[in-house]
Amino acid sequence: MTDVPRDKRVANLCGSILNQELRDASYSPKWLPSIPLKVGNVLSPPQAAFSTATTWYRLSFRCEVDTDATRVLSFNFRVGAEIPPGEWGRLRLPSLH
């Protein structure tokens, strides 16, 4: 992954951990956020969402990586409420149907 720009490495690392954590919490994620980190070592987006095959959920997470963005130092997340289908377009979330 050394050929991958740092901001994308962070997105990949944090996305992989998020995927595993959601699976461990009995979700089967279909769409996950991929958010590059422009500066610093902590990715904590103010708004995020993920989907299963049928539902979008609000999501908050915090992912801290080492300086070289080669490993995750800490990670935590919280799954929020379901996002009603009527809000998907406004939030620019793809339709799941």
C-alpha cells in the first residue's frame, strides 16, 4: 500500500476495520463510507452512513492511524437510526431497490 496516497490509505484502513466491526455486530454491510483523511491522524467524519442490502443507517466513527498511515491505533463506532427512504436522495445515498 506504499504506492497508495496517504489520504486513500487511511480511507482503506479505516474502511476495512469498519467493515469487520459492523460484521461482528451482526450487520451485513453493502455500502460503506470511504472518506480520505486530508490532515492529521484521526478520521472522524461529522456525518456518515452505511447500508445493508435493504436499509441505510446513520453512522458515527472515529479511526486513529499511525503517522505513516500503515495501521489503525484505535477505532470506535456507533450505529445510529435507520435513514428513511424518503431522505436517501437528499443525502445523496444510492437507492437500494
